[in-house]
Amino acid sequence: MEKKRILIITQEMDPYLALTEASKIANELPKYMQDKGLEIRVLMPKFGTINERRHRLHEVVRLSGINVIINDEDYPLVIKVASLPGARLQVYFLDNEDFFKRKLVFHDENNKFFDDNSDRMIFFCKGALETVRKFGWAPDIIHCFGWMTSLIPMYLKTTYKDDPIFTNTKVVYSVAKNEFKDKLKKDFMVKVAISEDIQKKHLEFFKDGDNTSLNIGGVQFADGLVVGDALDAKVTSHLKKSKGKKVLNMHSNEEDPLNMLNNFYQNILAN
């Protein structure tokens, strides 16, 4: 029997970048699931705060040549890789000089939200799925961590719905408390529509361009949800209206979150 494949797409992962508690889970989960006999790959942005020398990142030449188009602008995607400390497991980093070279993550030195955070998110989400296509590696589950990954469930249900790599893929979205109070630029709604498959009815969930609407959009298009604590009231309301999805409620003080996630994955894979 072939090993089941789990792809983790995250905006943070210890020891490379730790912004919230999710970075710890993103570090421990791949190792745990690999020990359970699953095939694991991890994708994350190569933020400029990540020290390439310290973490021994190097470019994956065979994956070069991917360009990501955002609103008719063409951006080259550079893919780098490093071995996760303490595990026989590789982490792939998506890089681009326009979006990830700066030495700050989401806010500038005056704590102002970067104007191009929407472009950076679109680039990362589309780039992640294009990277998987380049791998030729069909995941059984894609688990998305962080608001920066919230477009991936929609893209899988629209632009990539007929792609053979994702035919049998189930997507899980981790719903967390809001991490920013800002709003994405108004042109976000234009740029996020990366194909004609994305219609107004799909974009409706993301229309406010804030953290709450990104979470709502992620919830709407995911097949499974990992639900955390201290959610925005609008997100909680949308969760209550979401039918036909598998849901794992995970509190911050859970004693064995990795086993809970393993059981949740197995439940999804069994259907």
C-alpha cells in the first residue's frame, strides 16, 4: 500500500519563524506524522528574517522556472530547501526578491502593515500550488496554517479543481484568532481572481479584506477545519452555518494535540 501524503502549507514554523503557537505545531506535526508512516512535505514563505546560512537553505535548481502572474505582473518563484532539525524531513521555502527579501515579516519598522501583503499572500498561495504541480506529487491532504494560506482552499475548489494532481486532495484549514487589525488594499479583490473560474460568489467571503474575512473564506472552501480559541464572533457565526465539513475543536491547552490531529487526518482519509 502506498503511503498517504500530507502537505503542510504554513506561514510560520519553528525554528525558522515563530510568530504564534502555530509555529510549534507546524514543527512537531510533520515529524509526528512521518513517524506514523505518512509521507510529509512542508511549504512556507522564505521571509527575509530567515537566516539562510544558519539554517542551511539552498536553491532547488530542478524546480526553477516557475513564474507566478498576479494581475498581469510576472514574478519569478525561487524554491529553496532545508532539512528540519531533528528529522529526516525537508522544508521547502518559496522566495521572491520583491516580496520576501525585506528583513521584516508583515509590518514595517513603524508597525505599518505592508501595502503589498495582499500580493505577497496571492503569490505564496498560487506559488505553493504551482510548486506541488512541479513536484508531480499528489497530496491526499493539504493542511493550511495561518491567514496567509487562506486562499488555498478556494483556489483548489476553483482554478485547480480539474488538475489531476489535486483530484483526490482534501484541504484542511486551521482557524485561529485574528493576527492583524489592518485591511488589505482595495485592489485585493481584483488580484485574487487568478482565473476565470473564480467568480463573484467565491470572492464574496473575502470581500472585507481583513483577517476575519480571510478566515471566513478559508472556512467556506475547506473540507476539514481545525478550530482554535478566541475566534472573532463573525467567524464563529460562519462556523455554525458551515455544514458537511469535518471539524476538530482544538483548545490551546490540549494535552495531546498531535494525536488528535493524527486521528483527524485518519478520519478524513477514511472517507
